Amino acid sequence: MEGKERYFNTQSVHFTKKDTTKNKSKARPIYQTSAFVFENLNDMESYFTGEKDYLYSRYGNPNTEDLGKGVALLEEMEDGIATSSGMSAIMCAVLSVCQAGDHLLAALDVYGGTYTLFEQELQTFGIDVSFVQSNGDWKKELRSNTKAFFCESVTNPHVRIEDLENVVTFSKGHQLRVIVDNTFATPFLIKPVHQNVDLVIHSATKYLGGHSDVTAGVVVGSKALMERVKQLVITMGATLSPFEAWLACRGLKTLGLRMERQCANAEKLAAFLKKQPQVDHVYYPKGLSEHGNGAIVTMRLKEEVNVDTFFSSFSFVKIAPTLAGVETSISYPVGTSHRSVPQEKREALGISPQDVRISVGIEDSRDIETDFLQALNQA
């Protein structure tokens, strides 16, 4: 991959391979094919000897390769692979370092879908999971068969910045692999490799794709670790389709520009919401990165505010169970992202029925504030 010495926005624009055909398309073509053809059996054998790159799109495709290697470049890691979703990225990453009979430590304040995957489905693979608080005594949860520690760089929904240096120091001291979900931060704000994290995953559905029109995931890491991840993605059929990979790559080209605007808008909105009498608390990180503090703001409405009325009172802000599109949207953690998390664990994490998670878009910040003000006033 070219351009490792270049700055972020240059890398994100020029990460795809150059077209080597005679006419040299300016835009990367979509290789919308399930398989690649060969002249004869010797030609086909050349794939298995490493002389040719592609055989069957479940094994690899130029578009899916672009996405995996492009995110690896931006994360400053050696290799990457695109997957069918963020959840499949998490599953393949975990299974690459844990097997039946192993034990995983995971931060309690993870996305609800991740919690369900770990709490319910990993058990069927013979992998036990212990959830730990950020300020807990992690040593008490260690077992002789503990193999990895999983956390999010910025948590959902209260946007707490994980102390990755502390996580890595603890984990490496006990020979554990570290897997970090960097979806909320993106490599524009945080590069976990700088703290010696082993594997980084993304739901590319969110900021990497950025336009709410693709479902995808990515795992990146060292070449040695990625060999097993790639084997799992191929064998388990978690491969991303060429068209969705192409869409995510197109979104990746504007990641830096979008994040700059969304972070700036989020900071303004957080400051605005703190002044509103209907708002009890605003969750928004400080000091996340020199490039910004993220584009997610979570607020807690006061008890007397009617949440149903509030959600129904916007003119253009959308209600959505996801985040990171160019349009500002709001989500209800208790009813969507953390619906599957038991109530007692939600309470332990401080997630309230009055919490509203805001994914701030690229609209004019004045219009965003106006829409929130009129919704608050109606509620």
C-alpha cells in the first residue's frame, strides 16, 4: 500500500490500487463478480501458488481488499480484511485469539449487540466471558485460561474515553491479546496501535462508510494475527459483497472532512444543550484528540421531560437505531442499542430511560440547535 508517509486526508483519498487496464479509469471500478476466470488449469493453479490475487469473491475481491487494506493504512496497522458487518468483525476477531475452553475479559460498557454476542453466543463456542467495570479490580476476574481483553475506545452510549494504555499494560502483563472497537473514534481521532493494541475492529456501517447506505465491518492488525482472522472470515462466510465494499471505500475518502465538521458541530451542540433547563446532564468527552472530541453527544433529560414527546417533535433530526450518517439523528439506548442488556446491568452502567444518544451530522450547527430547542420546548 502506497503513501504511508502521507497525511491522513491524502491517505484516505488515495488508498485504493491504481487501475492497470489500458484505459485507466479515474474511479475505482466495481468488481461485481462472484468468481474470476482462468485460461487453463495451470493458470488456475497460479492462484494457489500466490502468483494471482483472486479466485472466488468469498476468498477475496479487489473492492473488499481495498477496504481492508485502506482501513489498515489509516490505522497504521499491517493488514486488514472487510467483513459483512461490525458484528461479524467482532466475532472473527475474538475467535482468532480464543477457542473452546478459553476465557475472555470484556468491558461491561460495550454496545448492546456486543454484550449479547458475548453473553449468549460465545457460550455455544465454549468460550466464557467475564464483564468488568472500567474502574474494577480486573485481576480478580483473571483465570488461567483467560486469553484476551475486549473494549471500546469510546464507549456507547455515554462516550467515555477508555484508558487504552492502562488496558494494554494490564493485558500484556498477563499475556492477553487486546481487541479494541474503534468505531466511535475512527482512526481520524484515535489510533489504538499507538498503545500496542493487537486487533482493531470497526463497524464500517458507521463513520467509515458515513452515509447510512452500507452494512460492513473491518478487522485490522499485524500480518501474523490477520492470517487467522482472514481464515475465519472466509470459512465462516463473513465476507463483504463487492458493491458494499465499494460504497464503504467511497465513504472512506471523505472520512477526515466529515469528522472535522461533525466533531465541530457536536462540540457546539454539547455546549448549547448544557444551557437548556430541560437537560439534566450532557455526556461529551474532552481531550479525545487534537482533531476533535467526537461526533456523539448523549444527554439525560430531566425527569419531568416527556421523552416520547421529545422524540416526536423534531423537524429534520431523524430517529434512528444507528449513528454516524451525515444527517443528525437521535437514538434511545434503553429501547435500541442496549435493549438486550439486562436492566440491572444498564443501571450499573448508569443508562437511564431519560438518556438520548445524538449522532451529530454535517448540517449547519445553527439549524441543529434550533431543532433541538423547539423539541425541548415542546416536551
